[in-house]
Amino acid sequence: RCLFFTKNSPMVKPAIQHPALTDANHLSTWIEHVQSSCGFEKVDRLKKACEISLHYGENQETNLTSSAFYQGIEVADTLMKLHLDLDTISAGVLVSTAIYSDIKPNIIRDQLGPDIAKLVQGTIAMSALDDITVQSQTDDNHEQINNLRKMMLAMVGDARVVLIKLAERISIMRNIKQQEVDIRKKYARETMNIYAPLANRLGIAQIKWE
């Protein structure tokens, strides 16, 4: 289930350091928290997604964090706070691992089904636009940036892909404090020009304001 977002919806607060984000031994506690918070009867797919991400991504660094697995948990935690459906949260767990590890797409499809696999692949496809985003901002062309936002929305057949991408961006912004100034500015510019307006267009005030 997905909440209907309005301008009066509460803002997503910065991530609380839940044990699952720093210690895989507490992963079952986090999964139980997701189940109770969202009212899911069963969370088998989420458990399997976590197992796959833990196996392939725990020791796999991303561009900004030491573990694709823990970044995925943070992404999924944001999606959980938005009360999104189980498949979206499960896909959120896997996206960073799918990008940075050597996991094959068929593993996700075979073990979790085509719906979650499509969400993961759709989010990865959006990530491929990062180079275009950088060029658009370098040109300081507002019309080109606006066209890029439209293209990002048009290229996905499922709005949940955009939500996963936005949750991923929040995770990135929470973890760039130790990066070089130029890197922080790059991500901040992308976020302000591309991702915050996307969140606004989708009516997700929580993500926009964070």
C-alpha cells in the first residue's frame, strides 16, 4: 500500500541509527520492525532480499559508503517510513548491491520474482542518467534540466522506481559529509536541480524537504 502524499504530510526525519544499519546480526529485528510498522502479514520476500544483499553487498563498497548492503537497508528504511508496498521496500534493499556487486539480474528474478527484478533494473536504468545530469548542470541550461526531469519520469513505467531512486538519493546525501568539497557540491547540485523537484512533482513533501 502507498500513502497519498500531500504538502501537509510529515517530513521524513533523518535516519535513526537502527541496529540493522550497523550490525547485520540485528537484521531480523529490523525486518520485524518493517513488518509491524507497515502491517505486512508476511515478509518472506523482504527476508530473501536481505539475505541476497547481505551475501553479495556487505563487503562491497559503493562510491560513497563502505557497504552496498547497509546503504540498501537505509534506502529500504526510508521507503518503509513512506509505507510503501513490500516489493518496493525489498527492491530498495537490493539496488545498491545490484549496482556495485557482481550479482546477476537472473538471481534476483529467479529468487524474488519478475516484479522486484523490474523495480531494481528500472532504478539502475535511472542511475545511468547521472552523466547526462552532470552535463546539463554544467551548461546551466534550465530548460535542459527540466527536460531531463521529464525524461526520467517518462522512461519508467512504474512510479515506484522513482521513489526508490529518491530514497537512494537521500541515503547518498546523508553519507557525503566526509567527501571532498567538489563531490559534495556535485551531489548537492544534482539533488537541488533534479531530485528535489522530482519529489515535489510526485507530491512527496517528506522527501522534497529533507
